[in-house]
Amino acid sequence: MKLNFWFLTAPVVAAIDLQQPLTFQPFAFQHLTSQPSKIPSLGFGTWNIDKSNATEAVSAALQAGYRHIDCAKAYGNQKEVGKGIADGLKKIGLDSHTPALVSEALDDTLVELGMGYLDLWLMHWPVGTDSTGNKLDYLIPWQHMIRLNQTNKIRFIGVSNFSPAQFKDIMHNSDAKPDIHQFELHPYLPQTDWIKFHKTHGIGVTGYSPFANTNPTYVPSDHDPPLLLKNKDMLAIAAERGCTTAQVALVWGMSRGYSVIPKSSHVNHIKENYGALKCKLHDGDLDRIDDVSMEYLKRFNNPSKDWGVKLFQGLQDS
């Protein structure tokens, strides 16, 4: 399972009016009321940040100004992330899909993070694991997440990495639709129609891997496009606007109406990424970045073959 936090200066979540489409602008918070509030459009990701400096990185992110932290037990650094949250404020997995394990995973997460509740809890993949191996499994765990959402342990629930068919299956066969859907988004994988679907249904979107193949987790192949942050068009736009290529990639994502969650374990890069909130692009710049996917189209996170299940069917580069 995956989880997200939104903070003011203490662990207080933003209240979201679920009758209205979620919008994404930085730091327009309300206290816990029924009035609409905004999810921070620029978040901090913790995937692949080593335990040895996860606490320092998360603390530095909060001190830099981030108020949207993305983490997951499967990342192997959850305790350290929790310590970083606590320190920064001072200055769920594939085998968790049965109802009992869903509840247990939530409780374990709260203990490891040292938190009393989660702002957002996501089903990491539409895949479960049992003694026979991996299989598509999401309706039953989703129903249990809905029940847990009635407790004071979770504010909002969502999913990650679902295909259109899987997402519609949840919408048509449960009592609640996801508040948020998190999936891979960057100029090499814009998924414009998929974003529009979520906007039409009032469902928020968070894009992970905003720097595409810059993520060292993705094993390079002979057919990969150039590193996104070294792409000639991205470099040219960055030079023209006095921004870094990382900031340009983040602004492009936020301009499309969803939140982005860059990750870094280096304090300088953490601050640089946060500086995207001051980077201004022109409409023509955004159009040029849109054209990048016309030349290069690539999904970097697709474990379908390794897991023996079909994922992302009906989406770009599935």
C-alpha cells in the first residue's frame, strides 16, 4: 500500500470536499472543515531513497517547504521516513490484499511512521500475491479500504497503477470511487486522455517519476530515449526561462492539473526541485514539451512480464 501526507506546520490534513473535482495548486489549505481545499501540487517522493539517509532527506524536504510526502512500506524505508517527518516538523505491499492483511498493513504503517492517521492511503498495484503467485486482485481489498475509510485512521483513499478497465471495475462495483489515482507521468508518457478521464469524473491525479528515465531504478535499454533531463528541447527551454530542466519537467506536470512527486536524497536537488514553484513557462514552452512525446514515447515502470500479470492495458505504451 502507498500513503501520502499533507501538512500545515503540524500534522493537520487539508479537508477536501469530495463533491467537487480536486484541483491542484500549492499550499491553499483549509483546516478540517467541509470547505474545499487544495492538495499541494508539488510533493516529495521517497521511492529508492536509501534508509541510510531517508530521515535526513525527508526532514530536509519539509524544511525546504514540501507539504506532500509520498511513501510506501514496499520502499523499505518507512520507519526512517517517519523519523524524517517528525524531525522536519520540529525544525501498503503486494501481500496485503486480504481484508485482515489490509487492516494489519494500515496499523503497521501508522506505528512505523509514528502517525495517528494518514491523509491518503493508496492501493499500490491492482495485484495480490498468495501461495500460487501473483494475480489481479483489487475489488475485495478496495471494499475493505472503503470500510477503513470510515474510521479515524484514514482521510482519503485511492489507487495506483490501474488500467482503465480495472479503474472502471472499481467505480461500477463499489460504494465509493477513489479520491486519487497515482500513475507514471512525464513528457515521454503524457497519457493526456487518461488524465482527462479523471478530471471528468472528479478524481485527483498524482504523477510519479516526473523525471522519467532519470530514475536509476529503470534499467536502460538500447531503445530508450535520451535522459529526460538531458533532452535537447528540455535544455533549451530551461536556458530560455532561467530554470533547471528538472524544474521545467515539474512545471509542465503541474500545469496539466495534477500533482507531481519528485524524489531526491540530495539536499541541493531537494531545494532545486522545490524551486519549480517559482519557474515560469510560456504556453509555447508547454506545447514544445508536449511535442517531445511525439518523438519519444516510453513507459519505464511496467513489471507485467516479471509478475506474470497484464498491466496498463488500454494505455500508452502498455
